[in-house]
Amino acid sequence: MHSLRRLWLALAAVITLGFLILGFMGREVYRKAPPIPEIVRTPSGRVLLTKDDILDGQLVYQSIGGQQVGSVWGHGAYQAPDWSADWLHREAEALLSLWGRREHGAPFAALPDEAQAALKARLQRTMRDSAVDPATGALTISEDRALAIEETAAHYRALFGDEPALTGLRESYALHTGAVPDAGRRDKLTAFFFWTSWACAAERPGTGASYTNNWPHEPLIGNVPTAPNVVWSIVSIVLLLAGIGALVWYHAFRRAEDPAAPAPARDPLAGWVLTPSMRAVGKYCVVVVALLALQVALGALTAHYTVEGHEVFGLPVADYLPYAVTRTWHVQLGVFWIATAFLAAGLFLAPAVGGREPRGQRLGVNVLFGALVLVVLGSLAGEWLSVKQRFALEASFWFGHQGYEYVDLGRAFQIALFGGLALWLFLMLRALWPALARRDMSRHIVLLFTGATVAIGMFYGVGLFYGAKTHLSIMEYWRWWVVHLWVEGFMEVFATAAIAFLFTRLGLVRPDSAARAAILSTCIFLVSGIPGTFHHLYFSGTPVSVMAVGASFSALEVVPLVLVGMEAHETWRMQHRSAWMQAYRWPIQFFVAVAFWNFVGAGVFGFLINPPIALYYMQGLNTTPVHAHAALFGVYGLLSLGLVLVMLRRLRPDAVWNEARLRVAFWGMNVGLGLMIALSLLPIGLAQAWASVDRGLWYARSAEFLQQPLIEALRWMRLVGDSVFIAGVVAFVAFVAGLWTR
């Protein structure tokens, strides 16, 4: 009991300290965000653009899909360029070309080395010594740079319009023709792109580095890794090694584990009386599987656009479902079905944990289900209308597309979803209350389960802390609270507590042992996970202190994953404890796979892009979806499906499970995911990383690089892994359908 009390105190200290760091550094993000000039003008007083133009352009970018159409500051999709890096390179080349022809009568590339070096030095001074006047808020640029900006802007106006000469480039970018049909909106869009690239080049006062810590790599203007980037990368690796050593040392010298509880002679869950609300959860399981199937179909379509651009084997599908729409739906549906599985698991377990069915619980479960269906369908429709430019700009943010990955849905639907989560929290707490009042050893797991429930129910609300025209750096700060802490953080705590509760109810683990393990795991995970949020923000217009905190703490996130193999082995052994455990063989297999992908996807591939020096060259490349697919589906997706299988075992206790279908589903999804990464995503990402180091990030994301025969072949190779994966999903759908149709 005393050890549990100490663990609770440690957990409270971890959470308090973590959020103090997160809050203090958030204050620095607000204070030191790159300034948005009130006006951009030439020395003669000619106005190029204003702050309103930039912020309106940000809204235009959001309305067409935002981070689902290329990326800005490295955050977003990977088929089209990173617009900040692309603009930066095009503007730099335009200036060099202008000076070369005017002063030497030849293109820059044809000049001798001495002349090129002199012009590059002038270019660096021009681009880096570009400060906003703090007194007036004005950014004054030279007449020459104004000409380069206008030339670059003309390219983007044509690209996002319907200029026939750029049809091939749009196809390479999977950007549909007439993406921004209104000329006025295209003008605003170019203003936003200019500002994001300006922040990549202009030096933060007193630092010698740009506002984005010299990201992206761009040799023309002297954007190379900073000294803090290298130093904190070394620190992160040292901390990782130290953390691994400390954990192994602790594991070797800790006291012996409590003896395993004797396995019951019969399945304890078979004695559960299914309440009306528990039965009502069945339709959630069906929807989870349906959304999974739809997400995978959209993922296949989105992947195909990377090789054909606007068509699918000659059919002009992009005229109706552009890449920006299919990728938005693919990403958002992934969040929807995983979150729905977690909500369903909570609603199913809560009456069992509490020991009774609260009055009106089934009605609440059904109302919540209807609300979730409306949010899903309404948000998907709104996003299509937004990408098709059917909304006014402000209305697009509210009812269409917010433009930010993982929180794409319109603000009105986001508020509705938060309301649904609040209803779920209410339903959960009223069902869990009797268990919280009991003073037994299971109470500690119930407390952790309840705490994670509160976090899931309320933490999504931080996504409402930014608005349509919030500064991009500040928006990214709050967005990663949702993505990193809500999805990757508290959902994992919830799952840890839920699985611990299931194993104690199955009689396979003693309640006190399960409680100690669950609370300790949560402490280890959150001590690095909360401040580790900042590793997503190294180059988002944040000060170097954010890099220091993010690099130091996020390196420690990998530490507990070193021993995940032992956890997987212990979980795997559960199925052999008693003959009746064979009924839970497949859920346990899914939980074992979760442990594997936790190590590979979150650990190995996560750390691949975690040190600042690595992410400096790889942010916005295909190394990121390697981590995203392996961690999001491999960990949270398979975990969700495992929880669904547990619920189906109790909801359909007399149904005969089709083992062959489950076997194909399990191995198809796991092997397919591995092949998708090994044959396509990872090789492309590593090739891009080489190109980024060698020539700059603009080149690694350019059509020139991505349309090479080798890269094209690697993209087609994804068909192998995708086909195996889809076969696994089809088998899982068939398995679930078979349970409900027999």
C-alpha cells in the first residue's frame, strides 16, 4: 500500500512538473513568435502587401486543405512542395538571376565562381538582414527583392489557378486544376507563402539564426544547422543512452515480481451480465470497422495519386475527389475510428467496473452515437465543400476545413465533438462512481482509468484555444497539445488502465501488481511525454529554448520501449495460463503486436526523426509517414481492434469465431504495414533525406526529384504492401460481419 501511495505522489509530481514546463515554454512561444509585419513596402513607399493580406492568405490556405496540400514549415502533406521552402528557393533564384543578367549580362548559373560567390554573399545579406521595424511594424525591402517576390508570386497565382502551361506540374503535385479559382484569394495566398518563407530567412535579433532556427536547409542563403541544433542533438543521444542504462539497471536490481495469481478454472468474464448500455455499444464496434475500411480505401486512393496525380488508371477521379479531400478524410477517419473504439471500450467497461447500470445509461449511449455520426458525416461533407471553395473564408473555417492536420474538421464540428466527449465523460463518471467509492485493491486501477477518462474527455478542448487567424506558431503549439498529448498521451494511459483492469478481472494478474505496473508505466511515459511535445516545434518559429526542452525530454520517450519485448512476452504468455484463455487468443495477439509496433514505430522510427539535427534535414519528408503509419495504426489502431475483439467476445458469446479470417486479418495487416514501410515509404524517405542534405529541402520535395524513375518505381512498390494490408482489413471486416449475420 505504501509503495502505491509513493507511486501516486510520483505521478502527481510528474504531471505537475510536466505541465509547468509546457506552460512556461508556451509563454515563450507566444512572446517570441515571428512578427507579422503591418505592411511590406519598398523604400519608395510602394506597398506590396499588408498584415491583413497575410492573415487572409492563411485562411485561403486553410480553406483549400492547408496541411493536406503540401506543407508549411515542414508540417503537412508530402506530395506537393513545402511552400515555405519552395518560395524561399524560387525567390532566391529570381534575385540571383536578376542581378546576374543586369550586372554581368548572363544567367547566374553561367557566371564564373567568383561572381557567383559575390552574388550569393549579397543574397544572404539581403534575405537574412530583413527585420520588421518594431516602431512602425513595417518591413522594408529593396526594389530588386520586390521584383523577385512579384515573379515568385506570379508562379503561384498560375499554379493555383488554371494556367495550362503548369498542368504537368500540378499533376506532379496532385494539385487539382483551379484549386483557388478566385484571383483575389490567390493574391492573398501568395502573401501568406511569402511571410512563411521570410521567417525562414530573416534572422531573429541577437541570435544569428532565422526565426525557424535556420530551417529549411537552403545553401543559397546560408541556412545551415545552428550550433544549438548540433549540441542538443548530442545531448538527446546521451540522455537516451543514460535513460536506457538506468532502466536496465533498475530492472535488474528491482525486487522480485509478485507471484502470478492462479488462473481461475472458468472465464470470469462469462459471468458478466450484459447491461442494456453494454449491448448498445455493439453498434459502435460495427462503425469502428466500417470507418476503418473506408479509411483504408481512401488511403489507397491517396497513395495512387502520388503516381498518377489526377487520375486512377485513366479515370479523372480527382475532378470529384481531389487529393486534398482524400488525404483529409484518410487522416481524419483514422482519428475517428480509433477514438470511437476507445469511447466504446470505456462505455462497455464502465458498468462492469462500477458494478451497476446507472439509470438512463443506454439512452445516453445511443444519443452519443447519433451525435458522433452527425459529426463524422457533417465534417466530411464540410471539408469537401471547403476544398471545392464553396464557402466564404470565415465560414470555411467554421463549417469546412480548418487546414491543420489531425484537427481538419470545421470549428463548429470540433465544438460538437468536444460536446460529445463531455457527454461521454459524464456517462463514464456516473457509471464508475460506485467503484471509486469502494476501498479495495482494484480502486487504484479504477482511479487511473478514471483520470485517463477525464483527460480524454477534456483535453480535446485545447484545440479550441486558437482561432481562424491565430499566429501560425501559436496554432502549432496548441495543435500538438491535441495530437501529441490527447492522441499519443492520454489515450495510451487509458489503454494501459483498461488492459490492466481486464487482466485483473480475468484473474490473471493481482490487482495490486497490476496497479503498480500501470501507475509506474504512466509515470515513465508522461515524465518525458508531456515536455516532449516540443520536439514537434523545433522549427515552427519558436526560440532555441524550445529545441532544448523538446530534444532532451523526447529522447527519453524511447527509454521505456527498450523493455517492451518483455511486456509483449508476458502478454503472450497469458493465453496459455488456462484452457478458457484460448477464447481471448486473438485479442492478446493484437496486444502483442501493439508492443512490437510500439518499439519499432514509436521507438526506432520515432527516434529516427527526433534529434534536432536529424529532423532539420528530414522534417516534411517521407520519413515522417513511416513513423506515423507504424505508430498510429501499429500501436493505436491494433490496440483499438484488440479492444473491439474483447467487446465482441462478450457481446456475441455464443458465436463461433472464424479463426481463418482472423488469422488472415492479423497477419495481413501486420505484414502489409511492414511491407508498405520497407518497400516504399522508408526508401523514399531516406532518398529524400540524402537529397535534403546534399542540395536542400526544396529539392527533396520538388517534382524534379520525386518524379525520377527510381522514386516512381518505389511508389509503385507500395502496391505490394497495400494489397496485403487491404486483404487483412477485408478479412477483419468479413469476420465481424460474420458474427452479426450468423
